[in-house]
Amino acid sequence: MKHITNLIRHTLTFFIFFFLSFMWIQYYQRQYIQSLLLAIFISITLTIFISLLQNKKSKKYRQLKIKENEVEQFGKNLLLCSDEEIIKICEPLAQGSDHYEYAFHTFSVTPNDILFILHQHHTQQKITIFCYQYDKTILDFVKHIANKTIILYHYQDIYTLLCNLQKLPTLPTYYQPEKHTTIKQILSTACKKEKAKSYFLSGLFFGIGSLFIRYNIYYMVMSTLLFLLALYALCNKKYNDTKP
């Protein structure tokens, strides 16, 4: 599906540039063969340039997603680590505070959790809390507590700080996300009704093109396939069911 989508995208890009360049070149010099060849050259050059630019952006995006997934997996594994493992992992960051709290018993630390920690350690002036994530309203609350300094680190902070210190450990794999995109996931994205418009417009483009091209069978086949795909995307229930 990805290769077909890329083929359609590159083909559309080429013909858009071709029609634009041929129309204006032919308008100025009125030499059909030269205009045709020059338009083809310009179209191929611009299509390759845009393709390379998009590939560069896609590569950067994929690298970013890999990093995000790595950080996400780190956080989920922290949730499943034992107390001893968590203390050992956070040890390089544990300095300068009177007390360290490892609040990985919950997905999100709430103001009630903070109150419990404060009451448990009311004599401590500086408390550092390591957790998976926390309610953002906590930050406004803790910064107004007189004579106390409360520092909160969520899993992304922990990951970044450990990387900066070059102390990032290799965690046991307690949580393993799905690595590969399945055919079902691809179809669930490609066959949603939101995609029908783009399939229809692409099919319309090939259909109109088939009226002006001498050897038009390929355009007719592609147009038919795209129209059928647009129809299926609109009508199928399998990939368009939404749970209430």
C-alpha cells in the first residue's frame, strides 16, 4: 500500500509540473517538440527534488518517532520495575535533596498524592519526587508552599537527565510494544472514509488524463481502481466503525 501511495503521489507531482511547465513554455516559444522535451526535463527534475526533500523530512520524522517510542518504552518499563530497581536507576539523580520519593505506584501523581507525601515528610525542606507523570496542576500548588522545595521528575525528565549524565541504564524488558505495522493497521488507515476524497480526486485526474492521451489504457485502469477504492472507503463498515 505504501509503494502504491508513493507511486500515485510521484505520478501526480510529475504531471502537475508537466502541465504547468508545458503550458507556459509552449505559450512563449510555440515549438511543440522542444516545449515537450523541456517540460519533461523540468518535471522530472522538480519531482526528484521534491521526492528527495520529502524523503529527508520523512527520515527525520521516523527518527523522531523512534526516539519517542524509546522514551515511552523506558517510562512504561519504569512503572513495572521493582522498588530496588527504580532506586538504582534514579541514583545518579538523587543528590541535594532531603528526601526522595519514588512514586511509580500510579500512572499519574495527583495533588492528593503530593499532600500525602508532604504530611509523611513534613520536616523535610527539599523533596524530590520521581514518577511516571503528574497532574500539571501540582506545579502551581507546590511552588506556593512556603519554606519547602518540591521537585518533580516524570519519566521523560528522568530519561533526558540520565542521557545527559551518560548514565542511562538498560532496563529489563517488562513492557514490549508492538514493533511492526500489521496489514490490518495499514488497511484501517487506508480504507477510512476520510481517504475517499483523495482517492476520488486522484481517480478523476487519471480519468480526465485518459481522454487526452493516445495510449490511455493505464490511465483508465488506474482511474477505475482509485474510484473503486474511494467507493469502498466510503461504504465499508469494517474500517469505519466508531465505538460510542
